[in-house]
Amino acid sequence: MRTLLVTGTAGSGRSSVAAATALAAAREGHRTLVLSADREDGLGAALGAATGPGGAEAAPGLDARRVDPGARFRAEVFALQHRAGPALDAFGARRLDEEELTELPGAEEFALLGALREAAAGPYDLIVADLPSADRALELLALPERLRRYLERVLPQERQAARALRPVLAQLAGVPMPAQWLFGAAARWAEHLSAVQALIQAPGTAVRLVAEPGPAGAEAICGARLGLALHGLAVESLVANRTVPERSAGSADPWLASLAAQQAKTLAEWEADGGPAVHRVPHLGHDPRGGDDLAALGLPAPAEAGPSAPRIVDRLADDGVLVWHLPLPGAVREELDLVRKGDELLVTAGRFRRILDLPAALRRCTVAGAGLREGELCVRFAPDPDLWPRGT
């Protein structure tokens, strides 16, 4: 099973690209699901068929589903109230009714992650996820790893203390203590986050970026590629959406000629930088509606993406170091920062930041230097003699 995450600049036609990609895959014989959490149902508009939480067959071999964040939020709250019922009653807490519940900020992101996990267990060869714009999508994709880290840091110590003190506290307070259900809920969330993180970082998961070629689109795509790479996500291809014919550069209309020239310049830069494949999608003169319009976009089914995970190069024999290579396309040397903290490496690249767990071999080393070369951050690790005796 493979997963393709479609994101890009705001208003660039991400839903149309997701729909066209999913349709192309289905027509090649791949059992495909396309997912969205868009409240306006842009995905359904592109497919020419309304979507909903139950899903619908948009074409032979293609299912389309739109997540309902409100319903998922209410279900989670009611489940929590049910598990915590005795403790809530003992403390005199007033339970929430269904009509009182309105989802909180972030409910949409959690709902989409949950739907992705559920879909991965289904009968599909390919899942295409229509994600929010790139900045929100990056936050969404980083969320499982961040939350898992918080749980793993806080939960073990609190779980041990709660188990030891729970009988004493219950006798002193005269009420049932909530530790058991609370830590049980945290453990369930940890399992859920682990599964979602594994799906996002799986070798079969890749990203298709969408933008209209031009100065603003180029800047946004550069930042998105850097953020995705830092979080270990491979960009399968770049979709240059709503392109005008090259001959428009000679148009008598100054606006059209200027637009065509800007697009041509950006497309030449994208196609020459050695990055992901670029798909040129023509401007249809209207928003795509239905299978014929989607087919006219000419988008292929997703291809295999190149490696994006960090790799270790053994240079012990030549230079006495191990070199950890982290792909960071578009990174600027002056905006990079590294901090070693125990078995973790804190990497900051521009406005993006990630805490990376060091591989076992590097935990026994000290950082000997770092450099940025051809879109890769190369961190040199020298074996610590106290932890890595000679001859091992």
C-alpha cells in the first residue's frame, strides 16, 4: 500500500490535482481512495460527485471520502467522558451534552490523521490525501512525532508515581482517583500516534507539491521542500498548475505576456535544479469539473519517490569519523543551527525545527563538525574513546 500526500500553496488547485491523480491511478487498475477534510468539498466538486464521511464511488476503482471533524471530535469527547465517568461523578463534574460540543481548533487535523490510519487498514493499493496548504500540512505531518515525544517524556515517570500513590491518595481523598483511566487514555493515544507516524514516514509515502509557477509559488515551494525534507518526507513530484501556452509570451496582451514570461522562467528553474519531476498542467480556462476535465490535466499516477531519510557514511578508515547526511534542499548556511542534547540532535533550518533521535552508532560519538554541501547537511561524528574502545 502506498500513500500520496498532496499539498502546496493556498488556492493553487490542490483538490483538483488530488482528484486527477487518484483518477489516473484508478484507471491504471490501482484500487484507490482519495481523502479530504475540506469543509467546502472542493474534492467533490472536482470529481463531479459529492463526498461525505461514508465515502462514495467516484469512478470505477476510485472511492472518495470527506472527513467530518465535528463528528470525530464529539465521538472522542464522549468516549473520554464514558471512561472517566466514575471520577467525574465523584468530583461533581457536569457532563457535556452533544448539542454543547463544537470542535476545537486542530480537530480537522486530528480527524484527517485518524482517517488516514483507518484507510491504511483497508483494501486500497493507493491512498491520496488532499491536505491543507503547505504550512498547515507541515504542522499536521509533524504533529504525531511531536506529541509522541511529549507523551514518552512525561508518561513513564507519572505512571510509576501514580501506581504507587493511587491507593494512598484514594483513601485520603475518599474518592476514586483518575490515574488509571487517564494513563490508559494516554497509552491509547501513544499507540495511535505511533501508527500514524509510521504511516507518514513509511517508504511508500511521498508528497506531490502543487503551485502556480511564478515568484510567489517558487518561494513557497522552496520553503515547503525544506520543511518536508527536514521531517523525512520525500517529494515525488512538483505540479506546475494552470500554466499558459509558451506562445503566450508573444501575446499583444501585456498581462498575458508577462504571466507567460514569469511562468517560463520559474518552470526553467524548477526543471533545471535536479529536484523532483515537474508536471506541467495546462490552464483549462475554468475549474476542472468531472472526469473529462481531470483527464485533460494530464497528470500521471504517482511514481516512486527518491530516498529522503538521513543516511550514515562510514569514513572511519579514512578520516576517523562517521558522517550523517540529512537532505535539506534549499537550506541556507546562515539559517542552520545544530544542538546535541544527549541522544538527540536538534536541527533548525530557517523557520523549521525538528528533534532527531540519533542512531545507535552515533550515540557513542561526539560531534566533530558540520557543513552544508549541495543541499545536504553533513554532520561529522567522532567515536568517543570512553564509549567506543579501539578495535570495535
